[in-house]
Amino acid sequence: MMKKSLLGALALGLATSTSAFAQTEIQWWHAMTGANNDVVNRLAEEFNASQKDYKVVVSYKGQYADTLNAGIAAFRAGNAPHILQVFEVGTATMMGARGAIKPVQEMMKEAGEKFDPQAYLPAITGYYSTAKGEMLSFPFNSSSMVMWVNRDELKKAGVAEIPKTWPQVFDAAKKLKAAGHDTCGFSNAWASWANVEQFSAWHNIPMATKANGLDGFDTEMKFNSPTHVKHLQNLVDLQKDKTYDYSGRDSKSEGRFTSGECAIFLTSSGFYGNVKANAKFDWANAPMPYYPDVQGAPQNSIIGGASLWVMGGKKADEYKGVAKFFTFLSDTDRQARLHQESGYLPITKAAYEKTKASGFYEKNPALQTALIELTNKEPTENSRGLRFGNMVQIRDVISEEIESALAGQKSAKDALDAAVNRSNQILRQFERTVR
């Protein structure tokens, strides 16, 4: 009898001990590579070490589009992660996925975690909020597009100053090519983001009606204006002798800059960590170039990057863990450090003010370029941002038509006309699904 009682007590003690140390796992799927992947891993490790109740488990799922598709497929299969990193152009798709998401503001309130949307930079929160101001996702790695330059190579080519306008970029690229850059005078990652989305906002030209979709899903594309056609035609002409050289639809080509092949390269400000780690030359970044004959240009840029969406159908205790992790991420010192190390924007006002007050930008001007672009002028209907359903597919369509023009298969005008028509068909299809 005594033996049974002892065994029972041991069993009870073991069960109590096991439950006391049981951790609730929080799955976080992301799309970060290189130095930014290291940042994600370190954040999870620091959070896990800071408490014992929850464990954040990170999983890389490929480029942004791959990660979004993986998350949607997993939700349909009933095994979605708790947190899914979704790039900014996936916002409308996530908003339209009723039941698939848990609005972050609602989750934080239910979990009893302090959450003030006013603490975040307005240019960022507006992108991820409803018309009533409710934040749907948690801002994480916000960025904008900037122009990265290899100062050493510009100097060798006789280019004394960093170009500010597109004609100056074209001229500098021709000099670079003459100085030995046979395969690339200048280039860009993210074909659609660079040459249509950011280009439109920076020149205060509508990409679409309804404030680029922010005022309604019944928006129609308009990015076949004379200015858009002129820009694509310039790229087509310069592609012929590699003064401009196309670098694809996403960020896989960014190594062309850090390797020294392309001395002028437009891509995300979030490329900072990789440039700092891998570029073996004197580098800098600058605001995107503009056409000086376009009235009002430059206007302001729009944000890129991604936010963290909380997936639906999880347990209350799991949501509590996600909420605590988001509180951890919002810490001012942590946000300031993230901004200073990764090149992504400080998502909170406090983190920005702390960084500014420390004199950091005087020593590291490359990290302020995106902020300067975003706040260059008061946003207009053409530059507040974008919100298009099925934007991943639309980007592919735009890139495909740009590629057809660069290959000489279509004129610049025919390519953009086709991209507009095909994109509008995709928008109508999306509009039918969310009604």
C-alpha cells in the first residue's frame, strides 16, 4: 500500500513538474534571407530566453510570394502558423480572407496586452489598418525603395556626384559601361515595385483609380500613362547594349550590387544589412531618381516590406503568447536596434526619436534615406499607398509585360496597355470573391 502511494505521489509530482515546464509553441513563418534572417532568429532566441511560458519557432518559407502562398495553403489544410509574414502588396488579399486572420488590435485587447496604434509611425499604420483605423496586422519590417551606388566605380567612371534624376542616371550608366561595366550600367530588383508602383507615387501619377485601391476594391489600373510609357521605352532602348540590364521580378538579383557588377542598383532600403556585410567598396544610397519635366516630382515614396499577420482558429493561450511576443517586439530599445542593424524603418515614433537624438543618422545617413523619401511631401491620392487584391498575380503580369517589351516582342505602349487590361481582369475577379 505504501509502495503504491509512493509511486502515485511520484507520478503526480512528475506530471506537475512536466506541466509546469511545458511551453506553448508559437510558429512564425517568414521570408527573410541573409543578414535579415539572422535578425529574425536572434529575436526569437531573445524572446524565448526572456520567459519560460512560450517558445517562438521560426521557419523560412522562401521569398515573399512563396511565404504568402505557403500560409494560405496551410490555412486551407488546417495547419497554419500562428504568425505569417506577408509583404505589403498581400494586404488586400489578407483583408479579404475572412476567418483566416485574427486582427492584431483585437487579439492584443483580448490578451490584455497594452497596444496603442498611435505609437507607430502613421505612414506605416495607415497601410495595415481598416478605414475605421483598426490595425489588422503588426508592422514589422517596413521599407521603401532607394538607389544604391558604388562610389568607387562612379569615381573611376568620372561621375562626380550621385545622380538625382533619371537623365543623370542614364548618363552615369553610359559612363560606367564605357569604364568597363560591360554587363550592367544600372539595374533594379523588383521590376513592378520599381518601375510601376514606386515610380507612380514618386511622380504623383495614379497607378489606379480609387486612391490606388485604398478607397475601394472597385479600382481600375491606369499605369499606361505617357510618363509610364516613356520610362519603359527608355529602359528598352538602354537594355540593347546593357547600359540598363534587367534583373528580375524579386530580390534574388541584389547580389549584382554587392558583387560590384552593377554600380547603380535600385532596391529596398532593407538591403542595408546585406550591403554592410558584403560590399567591399565605398557605397551609399540616395533617393530614387525622377524625371525633372514631370510637374511636382519628386512627390513621396510608399512603404514596402512586410507585416506580421496573426492567423485565425488558434487557442486563447496561443494568442496570449503571440500578443506577448508583439509587446516584446515593440520595445523602444529593441525597435531602435532593429532599425539601426537591418535598415528597415523604425516602426514606432519612440524608436525613431531615440535614434535621431543619439546622432546616429549623422554617422549613418543611409538609414535615413527611406524616411526622407516617405516624408518628402504630404501624400496625395496617388502616393498614399496601394491596396489591390491578388497583387501577387498582378505583379507577375506587370513583370511579364515589361519583359516582353525589353525582349522586343511588344512596344512599350502595347506592353503596358496589355498589363493594365490583364490586371483589371484580375481585380474584377478578386472583387467578386470579397463581395
